[in-house]
Amino acid sequence: MLLSAPTWAIHISSMAEWIYAAVLLYRYGADIQRPDVQRFALCMIPHWLGGLCVIIYHLLGDAVLFWLDLSKLINCFGSASLLYATLRLLYPTKFSGSITTGALLITLHAPIGMQSAEPSAHASEWIVFNPMLVTVLFQTSSAIYLAFLIALLAVYRRDKSIFSATTVVGFWFLLVFVAITVACIYAATTLRGYPTLTHDDVLHGFAEFFLTISNLLIVIGIRQKRRDVAAS
């Protein structure tokens, strides 16, 4: 495995924070009797599964690209799910589950072109996605997530009883994580001479730390809302 113990701790903590946030939000939805809020919490699960795929990828020594590519596919669906859940909060009667289903079908009908992975001691029997699909998934997921963030702001402006400002900032803070990750990739591969960011454990851990901050802000905001309800 390429990751050090501190970097593993950062990865695992961010995963734990995200699923904890989903559980807290689901319970908050029950507290205020809002099934649409509970739906939003459930729509957070795909992103957690995408993160789990990344964990598996690292556990296998970054040798099986299938898991990394699968995480991008799942995250694309996860972003579509969050957008769908947020639009349902905005327009309860205008959107249905067909939106999420349609987004998934579009993703699956992209040029997948499954192919055999290059033979190696670890990955000779695995398959990987067409590189074109990986690029399409990343770009599509990023665009959908940005649309989700804009819709989330609209929800917050309309009804501040659902999300706290801290939670909204937490979801938006993911953009900071992405920007720092891109910068770290450039520094690791171009300036420091590593083949990938994962091989540069210091910069890898530094970049992932900002994902932990993003998820922690989401958790703190939801806990604030639950405390407010309990105190009222």
C-alpha cells in the first residue's frame, strides 16, 4: 500500500464523517417530519460508496484501475442524486424519480467500451473503463455537482429550517478540496517528479485533509439544527 498511516486516517475520517452526516440528516428529517429531507440524506449514500471504491483502490496498491473508474461512475450518479433531492426540496410537485433514473441511463450509455486491463501481478484479470468515459464522467459529475450547489443555495434562501449556513458552506467547501487537489497533482507530478499524487504521501494527505474539513462542516451544521429542534 502506498498510503502512510496518517493519510489512511484522513481518508477513513472523511468517509466516517460523510456517512455520519447522512445518518444525522436522516434523523433530523424525522425530527421535523420532513420525508424530503430524509430523501436528501439517502441520496448522500452513493457518494459514500464512491469513496469506498477509492479505499479499495488504495488497499490494492493502486494497481486495479477498475475501482478508481467505478468510483467516478458512482460519484456521477451520486451528484445526480443530490441534485434531484435538492430540486425536490425546491419544487416538491415538479420533479420525480425519473430525473435520477434518466441521469443514470445517460451515464451508462456513454462510450463505456470495457477493455482488459494491462497484465500485471495484481490486475491481470480485471477490466477497466474506456479512458474517454472516465473523462466524461468527471466532467459530467463536476457540472452536476455545481448545479446541485446552486440549487442548495436556493433552498437555503427559501427555507433556512432545513440546512444551516455551516452545512451549506461545507458542501461548497468541496470546491476548495478539488482546487487544492488539482494543485497538489501538478506539484507532485511536475515539480516533485512522482508518477501520481498517491505516490507523494505528504501532498496526498494534505489535499485529502480539506475533504475532511468539508465533511466536518456538514456534520457540525446538521448537529446544530438537531440541537435547535431539541431546544425548541
